Amino acid sequence: MGDAVFVRRGVYHDSVTLMRAGAGLPGAEVAVVAMATQLNLGLARDLGFDVPAADPGDLLVALRGDDVAGAAEELDRRLTERAPPGRESEQPPRTTRSAARSPADLVLVSVPGEHAFAEALDAVEAGLPVMIFSDGVPVEQERLLKERADERGVLVMGPDCGTAVIGGVGLGFANVLRPGPVGVVAASGTGAQQVTCLLDLAGVGVSHVLGVGGRDLSAEIGGRSTVRALRMLDDDPATELIVLISKPPSPEVAAAVREVAGALRTPVVTAVLGGDADLTSAAEEALRALGVPVPDWPSWTAPGDVAASGGDGTGSGAGGGRALVGVYAGGTLCAEAAAVAGRGEFTDYGDDVYTRARAHPMIDPTLRLEALRKVPPDAVVLMDVVLGHGADPDPAAALAPAIAASPATVVVALVGTEGDPQGLRRQAETLRAAGAAVFASNARAARFAATTASRPPSPAPDSGPGAPGVAAPALGAPGAARLDPGPGTPGAAAHGSGSGPGSGSAPGGVWPGSVTEVS
């Protein structure tokens, strides 16, 4: 067992590339592959590495294992394979100011939160809309940025805007969605993904999905981006219906936004979590507004599961005795599940406190796998798996063995479409084969889990892997799909570049041109 530490001066890779390149290096039991920020230098020192002085623009590689030389060679190979094509002299923009000198219609900022304000302000001053993927931006900076954006007449999406779709082009975590008449304004990334994926399952597509950041409807921000996004979609000829998605807003801001929405030409369906509202019912309301039949949302359960839950997994479990544990990657999905279930201990591992110095749990399952191993044997575990570009290219491959090994009962809310690179059905079948009950609706998964937790555990010999399956109808067809295809995990799905996960460009356009990314 030996250590090796390398500092490669002036070599930059984004955090997601480094996380994936450093995962599972043969010959290394411990690997730190990251930019040499003070946080990452401290992490390496805490692990016992002797780390030399380095700057944030340097690449830090710290390896421990039986063959650190071989691990370093494999890391170099992976990073070389991931290098973008082109001549070495062709350097991508490192700042928004330099990027704005070339033609662009939108700027995507993905830098540490303490640096995001300056980059986003440069975009606004250049008259460009900006999506701020970064989290950790102080609320005072967000307010100043959006006030300036109002003066310049541009939209600020974020901070902490994880999802957007502009004319069929997905940004951040984005599902492959068919083009269609629904425009979405969302102060929630995973909330937007749940609603648009359900619409896709029902055969309805979207024109644009405009994220505004989770704090936009707070009293401090005043809904500035929400109002601008609503008016932009109202002016878009491809949008026939708008869905507004938010966690509980400030009452004063909610009233002001309702007044704006009521004056639009385009009808607006509002999905505000809290009370009896949930994202599935909002998607169903949107379908009814369009005159589209509401399908029975797909589920993949063993033959005895639905009967044991009280019919269709929508019963109440408020009086249960078994522990109910929520292990979530999506903040809005977590909040929705906790509200629908009415009890239990829920953790959002996508919260800022868990994502400092590590990839988001939609990419890196480590923290959730650890949490799954620690739950009590008779507990019911409820978790989300979110598909799409930017997410883990094969989440079921990592989760299925842990689910199969867990003595707990596992229920999964699977958010995605069949067009996603991971494949909705393939992921569902793998998770179901491992023993999980899988639902396309997070609200239905939560009700199912609560109902299951309210009943004593009763092992069913025909409900595990290898049990006889029931053929599933096509996704979106009436009737819950109940199947168990037997053991086996499909190979990793090809992960798209993220440059255009839409299945076509919607007519009209909020921004019909190019996107410049600063990371």
C-alpha cells in the first residue's frame, strides 16, 4: 500500500469530469481527483496525504493503493479520452466577459457559488439571459442581480437552477422531452422534471422549461424572474398552456404573481406544493386543460404489492408503526414525499450542506448508498431516481445491488422518459428485479410507502427477484405495469453530451440560438 500525490499546474477539468474519471481506478483504494481549492486540499490532508502547496487553477491527484502508478496511468487515459476535440490552441472561454464577445444567446454559469455573482453580472451587463447552475450564492447577491436584470430586460434563471429546456435544448439536469404546447416556469428543478416527464408519458410535450431558482418566490427576491418568465412564455407562439411550479411562496409574492398570471393571454396551471397539492395532480390538471385523457401512471410492482397497499398504492399510512425513511436526491421531490406520506424521516441529499466538495447525488450515489445500508431492517425506504442528461448514466447499476442486499422494503420514485439515455423501462425493470416497488409518480410512491409502513412486514415468497412476472403494457397505457423480469442488470447506457437532449426543436423560441457555458 502506497501513496502518490501529483499537482498538475494550470490543468483544468470541471468537477463532474474529475469525479467520473477518478471513480473506481484500478489499483487505488482511495482517490482524490479535484481542482486544488482550499476545500479539496483540506479534504486530501484529512485523508492523510502529504499535499504540497497548490493554486485553485491546478489539478490535484492524490492516490492510495497497491498500484498507484497504474491508477495514475489509467486516470491520464480517462482524462485524455474526455478532452474535447480540436487544436490545443482552441481554448474555451474562461469568463463570461470573454464568452460574450462571440455570438451567444444565453450564458450558463457553473462555478463555485462565491464566484457566480460576478460571472452572472457580466452576462446581464452584456444583455444576455443567464442560467446560474451554481448554488451557494447569497440571497443579497441574487436580489441585486435580478434587479439589474429587470433594468436590462433579461431573464436570470437561478441561482441553483438545475434544469432548463430551451426550444428542445436541455441545460443542467434535463430529460429528453417531446416538443409540445406546454411551457413551464419552475422554482424547482426536480419538480419541473417530475411534471414534464409525466406529461411526456401522457404523450404531451413542452415548448420551454424556464427555471428561476428556489428562492425566486421568496419575500427577499419578490418573484422577479418568475414574472419575466411568465411574460416570455405568454409571448411565445409555441406555448398554449403554462405550468407554474413552486414550493410554498411568500403570500405577498404569490398574490402578485397570481395577478400577473391572471392578466396573461395564455392559461396558467399553478402547482404550489403544500396542503393537498402534489406534482402529479398538477400534471393531471394540465392534461385536462388541454383536453388530453389522464392515464394510469406506470408502476412496476410485484403481484402482491398493490393488494397489500390497499388497492393502488394511494392509501393513507399516517397511523403506521414501521419506520419510514426518505433518502432523496431532489429537494422538491423530498418535500413532496414527506408532505404526502405525512410521517417519517426524510433527508434531501441534494441540499447544499451535502454537495460541498462532492458531486450532486443525482450523479454520485455514495451518500445515499451509505444511508440505505444504515436503515433498520424492518423499515420502509422511499427514494427517488432521476434520469436524463447530466445524471448518472446508469443509476440502477449502482442502486440495484444495495437494494437487493437491504433487509428493508424499498420504494422508488423513478422520474424520467423512455427517450432518456438511461432508458426509463430498463431502469425500472432492473430496480424491480432487485426487489424495489417502482412508480413513475413520486406522490403515488409516497402514498404506497406510507401505506406499506402502516402494515406489519409480511414476506411474500412470490414477490422477490425471480418471481413470476406479469407483462407490462406500454408506458402511459392504462393499468399499472407489474413485472419482474428476473435477475440481471443491463449494461451502462450511453451518456449524451448534454448539448441537445430534446427530441426536436420546438417551434417558436425564447432563445433560438447558441448557448455559451462558463465553468
